[in-house]
Amino acid sequence: MTFESIWEQEERQGLQRRLRQDYPAWLRRRRQKRRTAGGLATVAAIALFAAVALYNNTLTTKDYESVYCNRAGTTDAQWVALAGKTLTRAMI
Amino acid sequence: MKRLVLILLLPLMVLAACSHKQEELPLYRQYAGRQDLTAAQVNGFRLNDTVTVDVVFLVADDSAAWQRLKEEMDIRASEGVTSWMGAINEPACRVKRDVRPAWRAMAIHADRTVAFYRVEDSIQYKALLDYQLDNKMTNTTL
């Protein structure tokens, strides 16, 4: 065996040994990162779902969703009341 | 990573689906710039436990403005309440009762007001009629 072939063989074996030693640690770190990200995503999703549920709840407890008006000085309640009143006054 | 994005996107999609109604209707936008009218829009006015309707109001400031609005809406009567079904893109244009979507329009001459109820389907139209009947009956009892 030449010096070069012995050198190459040692280099290969050294690399393989290092890979064998480092791979489990790398795998552990990757699992840890994924677990953390998954946990954070779940918490964020729960928070978002809660926000959506609360938002929907405010919609269902109100008699309307929102009001727009081109003039200042009017109130939402005034228009909502008019929406009901108009129907009772009109002919079917 | 894909699962992560899905988990975060799902509630946002639900939120977007829930909030799509909260926008100005073209009819309101068309009249919001008028100086002689008060225009208002009520989003999601509740008719019963499950059905809501969008309403647009046009209120004339004075009799001249009311006259103009009546001409624009092709209203010939001058007292009481005038009601019709209007085309969704042109509320003044009368359409048959079963056309959907359409506007259920009511002009109240005494108040110089025209109210437009956006009817998307037969469920909404029935709920609208039920609301009218229920409240009329209540008023009669009182």
C-alpha cells in the first residue's frame, strides 16, 4: 500500500466515524427544533381560533354587523332601528 | 413545515370567510358622495336567529332632493309606501319577485326615505316577509 492510499483510507474511516458520532446528536437537535415549532404553531392556532370564536360571538349577539354612513352625527342604533321600522311600515 | 403553515393558515381562512360581508356595497358607494342625500348601510341586519340582510338607506335632505330621488327611482306615487323588487345592479329597474339576487326596495314618502334590502335567496326573502308579518301582528296587538 502506498502512503497516499493509506492516507485516503484513514481519511474515509475518520469521516465515517465522525458521522456515526455526530448523526444522533444532529437528529436530536432536529427533533427538538420540530417539537418547539410544532408547540408554538399549536399555541398560535389555538389563539387564532379563540379570536375567531370571540369575533363570531360578538356577531351573533348583535342585531347587526356594522354600519356605514356618509354623514357625521348619526348613530349605528338609529339606522338599525330604522331598518326594522321601515319593514313594519311597508306593505307586503 | 407544510403542516405548520396549514395550522396557521386555517384560522386565518375562517376569519377571512367570516369577515367578507363587512364591506361597502356598490349601491351605498354610488350615493355616499351625494350632497343632497344621507346614505347609510347596515350590514347583517338580523331578521331571525339564522338570517341576516344588508340594508341601504337613502334619505333626502329636502323636498327638492326627494323629488330628484323619486325621479331617479321611477317612483310615481306621492304618499304612503311604495315598494318594488329592483335589479341588483340598477335598483330603479323593476324585476319579478322571484329574481335573485335583487333589492327589496321601499320608499316611505312621509320620511323621504328609500330603504333597499338585499335579497340573495328565497330563504332571505321569506325571512324578510316573516319579519314584516310578525312585527305588524305585534303592532296590531299593542
